[in-house]
Amino acid sequence: MTKGSWLAAGALCLASIAAWPHAHLTGSEPPEGSTGKPPVQIVLSFSESARLTMLTLQRDGAQPQQLALPGAVGARLAIAMPPLPAGRYTLEWRALGSDGHVTSGALHFAVAPAPQGRL
């Protein structure tokens, strides 16, 4: 390897090490990939305090809709949900961590059809 290659490789290693402490999603309610009743709210848990800067919700086959951002800053953020019919959903988020770095991700969940009443 040339001297330039070694320097580039070293810079990449340092950049990846520096990225580890940024806010990252540690959990959610409902959990990733789950199926259940329509959630009244979604809770995103981060590794450090964060502020959500973008939220969209998309039902499979439909256009994404912007959601209202919670005003709170914290490691656990609740997002109010509109009424959700049965289907598969993707919640895309972007957050600004307390370290000043932006992270983003997506949460996938499904709302099960309501049980049919007995006759």
C-alpha cells in the first residue's frame, strides 16, 4: 500500500470511531417488526438525549404524511399517532443528538385488522 492509502484507511477508521457515540435508536414501542392494535402513540428510545427534526408515516401503497414533531428533547420521545387502519407502516425519523450530530432511521410495524364481532 502507498503512504496515501494508509492515510486514507486511517482517516476512515478514525471517522468510524468518532461516529459511535452519536444518538442511535435503542428501542421503540411498538417494537420493530411487530403487529398489533393501532398505537395511540409511538415511543422512540435513543442512546442519548435527542430532538426529532423530521417524522413521516407511510402506509404501504399510500403517500407518506408528515407528523407533528414533539416539542420535547430527551432520550425517550413520544409521538402522537392519528387513527391508523389495518396495514403495514413505516415511520421515518431524523433526530439531532445532544452531540450536535444528525441521525436517521425507520421503524416498521403493522396494524392488525380489528376482530370481527360475533353474530
